[in-house]
Amino acid sequence: MSTLTENPTIGIVIPAAGRGTRAGEGCQKAYRRIGGDTVLNRVLKLFRSWNTHCPIVIVHHGDDTSLLEASIDRDSNIHTTTEGVERQASVLHGLRFLSSLPKSPSHVFIHDAARPFASHTLLNNVLESLIKEPLTGVIPAIAVSDTLKKTDSNGLIKATVPRDGLFRAQTPQEFTLQTILYLHERAATSASLYTDDASLLEEAGLPVRIVQGDSQNIKLTLRCTAANLLSSMTTDSDVTCGIGADTIIIPSVDDYFNLMNNGNIDFGLVGS
């Protein structure tokens, strides 16, 4: 039996080259601070406390090198490299880097830099599925609970979409390294754009299994996400940008309930 199925090894790729425009003006959301630590460093601490030796590759924008170095706690198995803004190109670059290491892993977890609240339980769910089916991709996801509507170009409802079997995909998404690298290399030669990595396996007719996701594993994309942070933190704190140039004000729990009552709290960026 090959080591691919007998004793799988793990590497991590974290694409962090995007400019984070949906999170509001200011620096990339991975470098904002939550409770005194950057979003990106929280992601690193999550994986490093879960696996003390696996290689981690961060793909960042070339303009962010100094900011990155000031934002993370390094060790000898944390690697950084640069690539363009588009996520798909960043992931491919990270996979190439991971594959070039002297001891490249058999499998890779690809995780959004803007998901700092994933848990060890979630990572273990993915790992357990990998161990059972080493050649099958794995993604965490949550079943859709809202009613879904399909509209026309004018915003008029055309149909209600059955939600049975529909899920909201999360990360980390896990694959055999050489399979996902090959598929990303192939995708790079086409005009197709993919919103997640599992889509490449789906298109190739390869199996991907869903495991239970985590409602706390939110992606920081919008300014209003700041309100959601309250339920994930035990103390009141600020979310700051980089070394403190900008600040998103996180209100107290009392203020949050005031917001729910009358909408008077502003979650936008505040200049220094």
C-alpha cells in the first residue's frame, strides 16, 4: 500500500493575496486585528496548535510583505511567497510551493485567510474523513436552512428553489496534493474561474465528501460581519488594521443589543 493511503501527511495552503475590498476600505482583512492579534495569525495559531510540524504556505500580495512580517508569528515550517490578487492563481502558486518542498505532504488543506474562527473539532472532522477515504476530497459545509428564491434580472421572484441537498461550503478543503495541483494547473490554461477548490474535482468527475461544518467558521467579508464577532469573543475588544492605522469599532454586548433595537451603531472604519 502506498504512503498516500497508508500514512497520509498534511500541508496547509492559505491564500491571502486578495485586497479585501468587501470588508471596507483600509488594509487587507487578513491583517486586521481582533483582540490584539491579526486575523491571519489567528489562522496560523489554529493550525499550529492542531499540528505542530506540518508545513504552512501563506501566499500574499507583493505589496504586503512588510505588513505580513509584522503580523505573524513564524516558525521554521511557515513559508511565505507572493502571487497575484486572484484567489485561483494564489492557490496554484501555494500548491506549487508546497509540492517543491523536500518532504512534500501527500495531502493539502486549503483554508481562507479570512476564516479565523475555525476549530480543532472542524479540522478533526476533515482529517477523520481523509483517513477513511484518502483519495476522496473533503470539505466542511452547513446545510442551507433559509428559503431560497430565484429571481429574474429585474429582481422579481421566478421560483422557490428546493433546499434539500443544498449546503454552504466552508474551508479548509482537503485533497491529495498532486490531484488538486494537476487540476489547478489545468484550470490555469483555461478561462474558467472557480469560487472554491472542490469545484475543480466536481468538474473532473472526482469524488468530494461533505463533513459537518461549523456555524462559527464565518468568513470576514462585510463590515457588518463585525457584529458576528461578538458571539465569538469573550471580552470586548477592537479590531484594528495592521499596526493600527485604522480601526473597526466593536461595540460592547449592550451596544450590540442597542443596534438590534434601533440600528444606531456604526461598524464602519474610523480613521486614526
